[in-house]
Amino acid sequence: MSLSLYQCSVPVYERSLNAFLGVLDKAEEHAKARKFDPANYLTIKLSPDMYPLARQIQSFCDHAKNSSFRLAGQQPPVKEDKETTIAELRERIHATLDMLKSIDAKTMEGGETREIVIPAGGSKFKADGADYLLHFAMPNFYFHLTTAYDILRAGGVEIGKRNFIGAVPGMVRV
């Protein structure tokens, strides 16, 4: 049995997005226990030239959504970047999960050879679907996801690798 493009992307994104919802819960608990507004996290950056937490979350949601729709041969839905609270960012993650659920796995069949064209600034780039997913979309998704996690971890939120990874499908303790 071969591994499909869908199996390599959509369920992976879903697991990570769901795990990050738990990370946001931990961040809110941390802020509440220390009596500060969890919205304070949203503007934190790891470095002055990097995006703040809110934009990191918007970015990993966009990479999951955009790549999945492109690989299915569909135009990705546009989502404005206007979230200003943890609750709104949580809603964005849920909306992304809902969009991913709307993709039929069959529409991704053959997507590994489909030409994917993406806008980037004032330019456009193209690649076949397999290269796009494996060498652009997934690395960008994980870059922004990891950076968002790192911002919260550096902010004192008590999270670890298990919070980042989430529940691994099919893996059981023996």
C-alpha cells in the first residue's frame, strides 16, 4: 500500500493544530496563575526581525490551509489576519481544521505532479506538488508552529515536547 499525498499532509496538519490548541490552553492557565492578560503573549517575538506570536499562528494556519487546497487543485480560501486575542486565534485554528475537513482525499490524488504556483511578495514561484509539500509547505508550517511554541515556552509557559507533538495516531504503549 502506498502513502498518499493526503495522508502525508492533512492528518499531520490536523494533529499539530489540535496539539497547539492545548498549548494555548496552557498559555492561558499560565497567565491566569500569574495574574496577567494572556493577550500579552500575542506581541512577543523571539527576535526583533521575526513575527510576533499572533502572526506565527496565522502563518502556520495559512500554510496548512493553502498547501492542502493547492495540492487538491483548488484555490485556497482567503482568511484575513485580524485576530487580536487568544480566543480569536483559537477560532482561526478551528476554522483551519474545518477547512481541512472539507478537502476530499481523492482530490489530492495526482497532486504530487500537479504544478503549484504560489505568490511570494511581488513574484510567483512554481514547483511540482511533491516538492512544494515536502520542501516548502511543510517546512514553513513547522517553522511557524515551532516558533509560536518557542515564544510561549520562552515566556514561561510550562510546555514540553509532548504538548508540541500531541497525540500520535496509531502509536500505543507496549
